[in-house]
Amino acid sequence: MKIHLIAALLVVAAGLFLGLNRVEWSVIILTVTAVWAAEIMNTSLEKVVDLLSPQYNVVAGRAKNISAGAVLVTALGAVLVGIMIFGPRIIQWLEGFSR
């Protein structure tokens, strides 16, 4: 969760620096919210599984892994959104140095 918080703060800073428009901010906000929601649901599931199955259980372990996988998929989607929104702006910004 700490990594996602740091990533979100960096995204907000980059968005402010690069001057995102309303639509881009909306997509960024929805994407960050989706990652946080997935992380919260994963943590919740892990706590419930630990409560119900204090000893190691193969099925419980799989449930935890699947939940963590959902967070990973959401985070990877967020990276793709970031590339689509920030990529062209960063390239344009970098091209300003070559002139």
C-alpha cells in the first residue's frame, strides 16, 4: 500500500507539472482509485482468511494469491494508463531540450 501511495503522489506531481486537462485528471483519479480499492479488498481478504484459517491451508493460500493477482493486474493497467497519458507529454517536454 505504501508503494501505491508513493506512486499516486508522483503521478499527481507529474500531472501538475505537465498540466493535465480535466479528462486526463478524471482518468488518473479513477485509475488510482481502482488500484487503492483493489489493494484494500486484497488486504481485507487476507485478514479474513488469516482469521478463519490460522494454519496454512492450500485453498486459503490460493485465495490470497488470486486476490494479490487482482491487485497486480489493476496496477499494470494503471501503468498502461500512465504511459498513454504521460508518454506523449513527456516526449514533447524532452524534445524541448533538443532545440
